[in-house]
Amino acid sequence: MKYLIMTLLFLGCNSNTELLLEPKIIFDFNFSKVAMNNWDRRTEIFNEIQNNKKSYDNLSVEDLNLIETYDETYESIWDVEGGGCSWYCGANYSVKSSNIGNKASDTTNNINLISDFSYKTAWTAKTKDGIGETFEYTFPYNHPRITNILVANGYVQSKVKWKKYSRVKKLKMYLNKEYFGTLLLRDSYALQDFELIKPLGIYDRNNNQNNEPWVLKFEIMEIYPGQNNLNPAITELFFDGIDVH
């Protein structure tokens, strides 16, 4: 474990010490009808440019604002990541949960929905309060290091659905079964970013003699109840980092 612990955010943490991690808001979600119409118009503009019917030089201010708002590397308004190069060019991890909803035939209980890079779908806990349910990410020993944990908390497909479903308030985080810290999620219809003080992972990956994978496990500790008291949901939990390119 020494080869891994040396690169962690929190050194010398034990089970009696609680490290509370707070996020910053990256942006608010907007999947309204107006946003959908703007997205369709943005797609039309890019098609017209590609077909030489328009150029960037003669676009109206309104059209320029649209293509700046909706990056051309995104294929859908629901995309979490665009088509440009990112940390995910080198990422390769797996995810599973403690509840029985792991089969492809399951709907919202399918844990893969928490890592499908779509804001249209969401993973939901198996129980009404979700307390004690866990999910974990397994990384190869030489995986690029993590600097940020990003969370779309709740069912963000629409503001109405987001209010109906419960959201997670506290997520306890473990590294290889050892307590690491607690994520204090906001009850916000927005993307939340937990920036780590130091990268999480193995620094000298090429010379490391231990080829064991490392595991991040998250446990639901507390929730924000939804208006309809539907099972707590997380649309997406993903990462950013270094060691790629």
C-alpha cells in the first residue's frame, strides 16, 4: 500500500479522522425546451458552415453566441464529454454496485448508468433512502491519476424529474477499503467538482513493482428527500486528471 498512499490527497488518515470535501459549481444544467431548440439551431449552423452555406465571418451575434455555448465537439445536448481529447483518452476503469441492479436488463438500477457519459440517464439506488448502498470504480495499477471528482447529483434529465427523485447529500469515499474522505454534495441542479489537493493514483507507474488494481468505493450516507420520495439518483460520477499526453 505504501506505493499508493504516498500520492494521496490526505496523508495519515485513519478511521477516526473525517475529511470533509466540498465542491465548486461548474455550471447549472439546462435541458428546457428553449435549450433543446437552441441546440437544434446550433446543429443547423454547423451544418451550414460545413456545406459552405455560411462562414464564421458572416454569422449573426445570436448565432455566434449559440456555437460558443454549445461546443462543436459534442454530438448531443446530453453528452457529458465532447469528442475532443481529454483525460478519458487514457482512462480505462470498471464500475459496479452493491445492489442487485447490475444487469443490462435492469433499468435505472443498472450501475453502468452512472458512468455512461449521458445526462439523459441516471442510476438510482435500490432502496427508498439508499443509505448504505455502495458503488465502486476499479482502476488498473498504471491508470492515469485523478485530480477531480465530478458529480451530476440527482436525476438531471429535467428539472421536474430532478425534484421528484431524492438526491445524495453525503458520499463516504474509500480507497482500497480504507476511509479516504466524505463528499458533501450540494442540493443543486448543477455539475459539482471536487478538486483534490494532490493527485490520486500511482506517481511512478512505469517502475512500480506492484501490479494490483486500486479501488475507489462510494457509500451513500445521507440524502436530500425528493418531492415524490423516489429513490435517490446520481446521473453521473466521473473524473478528470493528469498523465494523459
